[in-house]
Amino acid sequence: MTRPVLAIAGNPNCGKTTLFNALTGANAKVGNYPGITVERREASMQFGDGDGREAQLLDIPGTYSLSARTAEEQVAITAIAGLHPYEEPDAVIVVVDATQLARNLYLVLQVLELRLKVVVALNMSDVLTKHGLKLDAAELSRRLGVPVVPISASRGQGIAALKRALAQVLDAPDDQVSSAVAPLPNGEVAAAIERVAPEVPSGWSRGDEQRRRSLACWALLSLDQGDELWHVPEALRAAVLQSRAASDFDFDQAVVSARYAWIDAAMPALLAEPPGVLRRSTDAVDKLLIHPVAGFTLFVLVMAFVFQALFSWSGPAIDAVGGFFDALGAATADVLPPGLITDFLTDGVIAGVGAVLVFLPQILLLFLFISIMEDSGYMARVAFLMDRIMKAIGLTGRAFVPMLSGFACAIPAIMATRTMERRRDRMLTMMVVPIMTCSARLPVYTLIIAALYPGPDEPGGSFLPGLSLQAAIMVGMYLFSTVLALAAAAVLGRTLLRGRAAPLLLELPPYRMPMPRSVGRMVWERARLFVTEAGTVILVCTIVLWALLTFPQDAELSRDFDAEQTAVQARAEADPSLDQDWLAEQRHQLGLARDSELLRASWGGQLGQAIEPVIAPLGFDWKIGIGLIGAFAAREVFVSTMGVVYGMGDEADEQSLPLREHIQAEVWPDGRRVYTPLVGLSLMVFFALAAQCMSTLAVVKRETQSWRWPLFLFSYMTALAWIASFAVYQGGVALGLG
Ligand code: GDP
Ligand code: MG
């Protein structure tokens, strides 16, 4: 006899893994890695009823619903429903966090609709008892039509009763399965389901008409143009899209409300006592935290603190990482003989690893704060607070913190979108976060502003009393990026990523003391994921870019540098007034001039020249073109690339006066200045909008598990950048500002 398969489903953090361990004795991982338990864990369980009966247990990723928007939800639905490639479980244990019953029941209702054998494990009963609360498990069981067993997974209470209920359910006849209990509205909803149901494969519905309709409903909630669901027949997807196009009826809203209506109606009867202590203290705090004025003020303070940390506290750590890899590169260059291999190691490999690790301080800090906010329950209040504003542009309230984090760096900000429940909301946020003015744009802005616009003490250097023109331009760039990011969200949210932001949960989760272990795990997991998965892409890209800017080595140069070296040497020997310092300086200058020529002759340099016709309408020459190509690795690389282009070495930074002077002095062949204030503006607009950060693209690839989204992000941002710079430059020229 084969062993029956039992799947453990439930919301994130409701105690699935704890229960899994309690049932199997296996030492599977406990703790919350929101979103990363995408693998299935299995172990066998003894019923312990004396005749050696066993079952195979599956721990399924946590999910709030079966509408598959995230990778976790996709695994959950396929595993629970037994869609290809999974086999159907013989029964499902739905774990419910009794302290958040209403929110958890939503998933229960969805699982019931799939016509599976179900047992509900009412977990965290110990917490209820502690607060003197009681849930009527018998009443819940009567309303759901399946056994409901109160348990405490962490204390091992109720486990035997749960096993008995499971054994009974498994022994019951196969047609004794659960049913949909929350009636869906007739009319539009029923009509849409009827339209789609015939396309549900019979392998899915297994001849059960109710299951067929439930899966049709699931498809209508889950499938859209951009979904990345596996193994969905094209006919089914087409039917869903067609049905959705046929009317602008809000199917999601109707179905979600119907389910919550059932839950709201059931709740009073389930709470054996009126909501007591637990809710009362929470409510008082909530009054404050989600108050439009007080809550908002507090939130601004919290965010100010987080940002202070992201910008200032991580600064020394970032410098330390950068300094370490610079030193390592220099040390390597000292030890090894000069040559291509050494160059490859220092400028390719070591610089590449440094480029990956330099993000870690901000990632660690941001996730430390986010997981504390998330675990304590504060994040749910923030989402609630911001939801109305964000919804106006089609984003969820949960997008606010990631968007704001984008001001520091898009990498952790994109990873932070994982707290969102819906795929559509995540994608939308990921697609606009990279527009926010991240700190890598600052060196570029600083260089351009300082070189091209009058300083505070110069004529015309004041914008408003007390506000210099330079500062005003910097503030303007921040505002510009914010407005553009929101506008992009509004447009994408109404076109490519159409749909509603996830309706906020009707119940705020209880406050809990964040557990250091769980916070630590989340931070560690994110850091590990970033380094191992995005890191490899970043490393490869750095090496490719290095090669682009280094090869070919045997380019024909306009000057014979070797001959000049010899000449300089000879001059120094002939003229006693020229000392060693003079010689060293001459050699250094020749070396820089040679590097500059080599860069121009490199593939990257040739590319920069090749794209001049494309960027000339923006006011850029081919030297800026080389800088732009370098900047696609990372924006701040623009500054050092320009340093090499202008023969100043790659040590030049945005503060360096010679680089500024060079920029001011650059002329076109016809003698016009290359860098006018208008060109500067056009260049800053380009940097504000172009997707010039391969690390961002690597992270989007990793988070979406596809190349499609990073490609789209790259194309749309770069196109937008070109168009905006074109408008700025040509508009300015037309107005006579050029
Ligand atoms: P999962 O995300 O659903 O797998 O949840 P976990 O099993 O990782 O549990 C989440 C947290 O809830 C952990 O800190 C557990 O120790 C805790 N927990 C699980 N079951 C109970 C319970 O019955 N009572 C209490 N008080 N805590 C529990
Ligand atoms: Mg788990």
C-alpha cells in the first residue's frame, strides 16, 4: 500500500514548519524566510496508532491566497491542487493562525473550493488562551464542513488529536470531500466562470464539475498577460484574457468581497467571547499609528531614522568595502608583473567582486529595518497609512517603503518588493523604483553641476534668497525623478501591468516582538541571495565591460609612445637640470595620454564613436558616448571613465578641479563648447532616466526569474531617457539657450 500524501498549507508564519516538525520529528528549518521556502520539504509521519501507519508530509510555501502572483503562490497552488508536475495530495492540512482568523480563513475558503480532503489545524491556541480568548472550533467546523482541531504546534499540544482527525479523513470515502462554502455572486462572476470553465483541462478537474468551476475562477484571478505561471494551457489563458476583455467588470473585486463577506458574517459566531484584551490594547495603539496626522508624523520620523542609517551609517562600511578592494587591487598589481593578466585580475575580477560587495552594507541595513517593521506588525500599519495615496497612482501602500529606499539604492529597494502579495504590484514597483535618484547618480550630478553652473558666490549663482542655483538644480533632479517614477507607475499600471493593487487586508495583524533569530535569518538570506545570484551576473558584466574598454591591445595609436618615452629619457640624461621628478612626471603624462588613446581605440571607445549619431541630437559628443557606455555598468563609473578619456587617469573624481576644467574647455571640431549648461541639463536628465545599472538589471532578473522584465526595464527606461534628453536639448536650442 502506498503511503498517503498530506500537504501542509497556510499563510506565511502561521506555524506550518513548526507543525511539520512536530508531526514528523524531522529537523526541517523553522523560522520565517518570507518568500524563499520555494522548495518543497518532505518527511514521513507516523500516526502512532499502534499498527505502524505512515503518511508522507509536504511543507508548502506560505501564501495568503491561491491567486498565483508570486513564485511561492505558484508552488502552493500547483502543490495543493495537484496540478502538473505535482501529484494531488490525499488530504490537505490547512494551518490557521487563530490570532488572525479572518485573514487566514481566506485561504481556507479557497482550498475548500478545490474539492480536497481537508483538516483545519487551528494553531497558536496557546496565545489565545494566554489572552483569555476562545474560538469556537466546533462552530467553525460546522460552518466549514471539515474537522477543525485546535493545536499549539510550538508546544506540541493537540498533535495527537490532529493525527486522529487526519486518519479519519483519509479513511473516509473518496467522494467525501469539502465544498465551496462561500457562495460566489451570480451574474457577471458566474458568467465569466462559465466562459472559462470549458478550457480547464480535464486532467485538472478530474471530472468534477465544481472543481472545474473553482479552477476557472482561480484562472480568472491569477492569469494575465505577464504572468509566468508554468504549464498553463494556452487555450485557458486565451479564454481568461478574452473574458476579461469582454467586459470591464471587476472580477477580482467581486470574488474577493464575496469571500470576505462570508468571513465577516461568520466571525461573531466563532469568537466565543467578545473581542477582548488582545484587540483592545492593539486598537488603542492602532488609533495612533494609522491616524492621518499623528500616524503620519510618526512614520516620517521612523523613515527619517531609516534613511539616516541608509545614507550615513552605511557610508563608512561602503567606504571600507571600496577601500579594501582598491587596496587589494593595488597590492595585487604590486605583486604580479604588469600585463594583461594582472589587469584582468585587478580591474576585472577584484573590481567586479568589489562592485558586488559594495551593496551589502545598504542591503543588510535596509533589511534589518524592514524585517523588524514587518515582524513587529508596523509595516502593515504603514501600508494602511500610505495606501490611499499610493492607490491613486495604481500602486499598493506596501510599495511606499521600497520606493523611498530607491533614493538610497535600487538594489535593496527591489529586493524589498517581496513583502508585496501580488505579482502585479511587485512588477510595477520594480519597474519604477530604478527611476528614483539613487546615490550613484550623485557623483555625476555633482560633477556636472559644479563644472557648468555658477557657484553660490558667482554672478547668477543664486536661485532664491538662501538657495543657490546649484542646490536648486540638485533638488530639482530629486523632484524630477520622483514625479517621473510616479508618472511611470501610473502609465504602466494602466497599460502593461493593468489591474488593481491588492486590496489591503481587512484585519491588521497583531503586534509581536520581532524575534532576533527570525530577523537575522531574513537579513542573512537576502544578503546570501544577492551575493550568490545577482553577484554572479554583476561580476560577469564587470569583466565584459573591462574587456570592452581594454581590447584590442594592438590598436594603432596616433603617436609612437615608445619612441617618446625613449626621447624623454634621452632628454633627461642630456640635460642635468631635469631631475628624476621631472622624468617621472613626463612618463606619467605619457602613460595617461596613452591610456586615453587606448580607451578611444578600444571596442567600447569605437562603440562610443559609433553611437555619436544617436546621441548627437541630445547634445553629446562621442567622448560622452564612451562615458555613457562605461556608465551602463554603474553610473558613477562615468566620472572615472571621463577622467581616462581626458587623459587624467582613473583616479579623477567628481571633486577634482582638473576634470571640471577639462569639461569646461572641451570643444567640438568647429570650436563650439561641448558642455554648455543646456548639455549639462540634458546629460543629467539622461542619467536620471536611463537604466544604467547592470546590478539593478541583475536583481530584477533574479527576482522575476526571467530575462523579459529586466530587458523591458532596460528598454523602456533608456528610451524614456533618450526622448526626455532630446526634448530638453532640442527645446533648449529652439529657445536659444544652446
Ligand atoms: P511558517 O512560516 O508557517 O512555516 O511558520 P513557522 O513554523 O516558521 O512559525 C512561525 C513562528 O511562529 C515561529 O516563531 C514559531 O516558533 C511560532 N509558532 C509556531 N507555532 C506556534 C504556536 O502554536 N504558538 C506560538 N506561540 N508560536 C508558534
Ligand atoms: Mg515555513
